[in-house]
Amino acid sequence: MLRAAREFVMKPGFHTRFRLTLRPLLSKVLEPRVNRSNGNGMRIDLHVHTTASDGLLDPGALVRAVTEAGVQVFGLADHDTVDAIPETLALAEAAGLQCVPGIEISAYWGAIEFHILGYYIDPAEGTLTTFLQGTRKARHTRMRAMLSRLGAMGIPIPEAEVLAAARNGNVGRPHLARVLVEHGVVDGVDEAFERYLGAGRPAYVPRPDVTVAQAISVIHGAGGLAVVAHPGLQNRDDAFPDLLAAGLDGIEVYHPKHNYGLVSRYRRLAGRHQLLITGGSDFHGVPDGDHASMLGRPCLHEADFLKLAEAIRSRRETAK
Ligand SMILES: [Zn+2]
Ligand SMILES: [Zn+2]
């Protein structure tokens, strides 16, 4: 484990702050701990976002919110970026929390957009970082195309405002949606997606540059486990044969938009294919209509989390 941690932090070209931050933390990160001090088992939420993607809280505010919510283990799952991982790991450790380093990669299965979660990834791994630079560029290109569609519809939105909404991080449709709300074009983020930005709507531009198989392979290359996020939202279970063939490791069974029926459907599916089970709140900060989720709701069962931890441990052992 320690040898793996050393290799992880000693990769060339990795900036000093990251190295110093991660060196003492990594072995702990890969060593999930069970803390039943409150007598109720662990509260685990493996799906939270920060300002590095479209969340509203920066790592410091997020860690405070996690603490206040009584969540002891949280998984960082920013869209297509690992930028918040070093700082969040350090702050979580200082606060006595466990942070699982992760990512949520947008990818396509045919014309359908899926989100693939990667857990326990090495954020410095070369193929992953090159891949993320490419997707960042593609996000900018796509945003410009959507803005010109809106412009052609008589809704001029300056690119600089959308980039500012993204705090110059990974720009995406939720940022544009918030700017549309600010301009009074729509009343809320949901309406922005329904009228303009959702798949098939007039300002929508697909980004079919990453396939689900590529996303899974990049996550595996970075030493992580690949989990399909909130499959109930896509509602395309016919994608599973391809996801499984690409080496999918798990299903996000617990998600605010999964009702009881979906939870049991995906628990059964996971059981049938010996897949891991994850879950979390998809927390983006304060409720804003589109992301009304609350930290720790739903939370993942401790037994499912321990299986995930065990899977990553044995994968690292085999990789040595
Ligand atoms: Zn998602
Ligand atoms: Zn998410």
C-alpha cells in the first residue's frame, strides 16, 4: 500500500503542493475506516460536487457542510475534473472525515448521455489528465456553439458571463442555465433545460466525443472503479450489456431521483451481475431548483461501502 502511495505521489510534473498534500494522506484514503462513534453506523454520501465543476461550495465550505450534516465519508464527484481533490482530501483529513477521491465523467452511449463515476482514482495519472484537458477544451467549444444558437434565437448571452458563473472552471450547461435565470430569460434552472438546453431542445448541442467505454477505460487506467451514475435518469437499461462489456464495476443505486422502485430494480441488477452498489445525494450546494439535494440523503449502507473499499484494495494488490 505504501509503495503504491509513493509511486502515486512521485510522478513527474505533478506540482509540489499536490505532492506534499497527498503524500501523508493517500494510504489513509485507500484504507477505509469504520467509525461507529455515534452509535448509528457511518453516514456515507459518495456523490458531491464542488465549485471545481458546477457545485456552489468550494472545498472549505463543502467540508464544513459535510461535518454539519453528520456525514463521515463523502465521495468527491466533480464533472470531468479532479481539480478539487488535493485541497478537499487535505481539509477532510484535518476535519476527521474520509474523502473518497472521485470524478463524474460525461460520456455517450449512442446519442444518450450517461454519467460514469470513477472512485479512488489517481488524479495525477497521465492518461486521465490528458483526457481531462481534452474534455475541457470540448466543453468550451460546445458552450460557444450553444451560445451562438441562443444568439440566433435573439437571446444574446456573453460567453464571459457563463465562464464567470463557472468560476473559470469546467463550464457546462448548469452554468449557462443560471445565467439564463439571471437574465430573466427563464424563471429557473429546470425551465432553462426544458426550453433551451436539454437534449433535443433548440440550444442543445451534443458532445458525442467521449463514449461510455472510453470513460470506463480512463477510470480503470487511473486505478479507479467505474460506476454508472443515476441510471434511472437515463432509463436506458438496454445500455447495460455494453457497459458491462466495457468493464463496469458498479451501479449508483441510491440517488435523490431514484424512487423505491428504481432502487430495488438497480439493486437486483447489481446482484445479477455481481456489481458494486454506490449512492449519494448528488449535492451541489444550496438548493437551486435543479439540484435540491441535501447532503447525506440518501446515504449509502455501510456494508455496500465496505465492499467498494474491499474491491479497490484487492485491485491495488493485484496491480502491484
Ligand atoms: Zn450526473
Ligand atoms: Zn453529479
